[in-house]
Amino acid sequence: MTTNIDFKYGSGKVAIPLPDGNFTELMPKKVSPIQDLEQELNQVLDGPIGTKPFNEIFCQGDKVVIIASDVTRVVRLNLFLPHIVDRLNRLGIPDENIIVIIALGTHRHQTDEERKQIVGEEMYNRLEVIDHDCDGAVTYMGKTKFGTEVEINRLVAERKTILTGSIVHHLMAGFGGGRKSIVPGVASRKTVRQNHNHALDPENERSNPLIGVGVTAGNPINEDMVECTRLVNPDFLINAVMDPDGNIAKIFCGHWLSAWEQGCKWADETFGVTLAEDADLVITSCGGFPKDISLYQGTKTMFNANLAVKPGGTILMLAECREGAGADSFFGWSKPLIAGNLDSALRSNFTIAGYIFYAAVEVAKRAKVILYSSIDPESVKPMGITATNSLTEAMELAEISRHDQKTVIIPYGGNTIPKLVE
């Protein structure tokens, strides 16, 4: 007997028949979106974590910069930014004293429509909203013990600063949000590269074993980011945690480090799921559109699935990838991969897209990765990934009907963090 299991795929669903009693389903805890956002926000602004209330930090005549995430991050800033600006106005800080900087790091600049989407039309029309330029005007703040020379957007160095963003598990930094608004968010290209180079093992051709999803302690990327941000010492943090549908489930406010750390703990307890033993086969979906809009976005699901599969096992990933690779430079890294110098190429010209590509290749070496997708199968072949546009072929390749293999299914792979019980 079999049971049909539905997985989201693009804007629809696909069904996969699995032998009864032969699979384990991993799901994050159910969370409800905040119903009264203004009430919740007022509560956490008046009773923040690790610092004075919002109204005691900002005062009449202050010049303020609000750091916002770019359009690729789901933050829903447009929902709560008006409340923050209203508070600042009532404290005697007019709109002309407030600048919103989009924390692009080294990413491309946003369009006018994207900036409007990030902050909302009303705020876009009222406030100055600008992109950070990693090659633009920066202020030197000092050097970390890791050797990173900290150069930060000049406006951030000169004004009172509010960090906004979302707390989500992150492959390199452990978690997003918090200090990432500063580095890479509003840092110079040199600072970003010096920090991100810690993603690679200094002694071997591989990822640094000290980094990983949900790993902060001893993680040199995270600890260096924290040191960088301590030199800047932002005045306040407002970070959201999103549910799998992209709604705000929780807001953490206060000190840029302690409030963020509490948010990371909550996110880990909410989206982390314990697993007694790793699996022979993991079947996972990104959770449908837009989470599977591209392979670049979908790799997050692959990395999470990798935490649940045993070495030499199989990952069957369902990701439509209607926009193909996603990042323009993503498949460009196939050239040094084929030439056999991917590691040295990435070390000499580190980019996020390059590292995501590098890490995906590592997963495909550790496990057999089968991708059911609309993507061209030849485009991922150099990575060691077997792709197909046929669901039937994907299921055959994964041998899903076998009764002698332990199978784990992860319907929302982008929001589920398997945690193997030691």
C-alpha cells in the first residue's frame, strides 16, 4: 500500500506515492502570524531586550538612518516602517532627518519599483530611500581580531542607526538578521570579502567546517560580523521572524546583539526539528513559488536536506526554478569547476553566488542529488546534480518504492532545519 504525499511545486502541487509506514515527515512548529502588528510593535518598542525603550534612545533633532534589507529578503518592512517613522516624528524627528538605506552588501542596485516595494508607497514618497554602494563613500571604523578592515557607509557612521531585517537560518553566518545589516549590508566591498573569505577552510579545499546552518558559536564569519558591528554600535534593532507563508510571526527589538540572539533562539526552537538518525533518502520541496523561483533560492532547501541525509544517501528535491539559475553569476562558476580550479577561483574573487555554487557542489559530492525541475538538466550536470523535467523519471532515479531504505520527507525544506540527535 502507498500514500500519496503532496509537495508544493511552483504555483501548484505534485503528488509522490510512498510505501505506507516507511517514511518520517519533518515539519516545523506551527506558528500564527501576529494579528495586531501595531500593538505588538508598541509593546516591544516600549519593553525592548537589553537596552532602553525606543523613546529614550531617540530625541528631538536626531538624524536617523534606518537600514533595510533588499528585495530578495522577506521582511515585510512596509508593514511596520510607518509605525517606526510615526514614533520618530512624535519625538521631534521630522521626515527630512530620516534616511532609509537598502543594505545591498555587494548585490546589484534596486530599481525604483523595488525600493517602493521594500518600504511601501507612502514611506517611499515621504522619505529619502537610497541604495548602499559598496564602492561608494565609507568611513573606516577599525580592524577586527580576524583581520577584517571595517569600512562602513558614511551615513551609518554619522547618524543614529536602526537595524531592521529578518532572522532566518543561514548557511554561512548561522543566522541572518542582526549584525548582517552592517556586514555585509552597508560595508565596503573589501570589508565584505575579507569577512566572507572565512567561509572557506584556510588549510584545505573545502568549506570551513566551523560554519554552518544555525551555527554561531565558534563560527568565524558570525564572530567577525559581531566584532565589525560592535565597532559601529548601532542604536536599536527591530528584527522579524517570518512564518513559512511569509507573514510576521514574531518581532524582536532592542540591543543589536542581545535582542538578535534571543530571536535566533526562538527561530531555532520553532523551525528546528529533531531527527533520531539520518536518512537514506530525503524527499523535499522548497515550499513552492516564490521559494523555488530559481536554483539559487532553492539551494537553501538542498542545504537543509543535507542535514538529514547520510553520506552516500539520496536527496530528491522538487523545485520548479522558473527563472533558471536566478543569480546571473551562478552558473558562471561552472567554468572554473570544469577546469578543476573552483576553489582557487573562489578564494581569489569571493562572491556569495560563487560560494552557494561551491557549497551545492559539496552537497552533490556527499549525496546523490536528484532535481525535479523545469531547469535545463545540462546546466547542473557539471555540479554533479542529476536533473530531470519528468517527475516519473525523478521518482525512478530516487528509487522511492524501496522498502529497505529509511525515507524522510520535508515538505517545507526552506523553513525546516533537521537537527540530528547526537
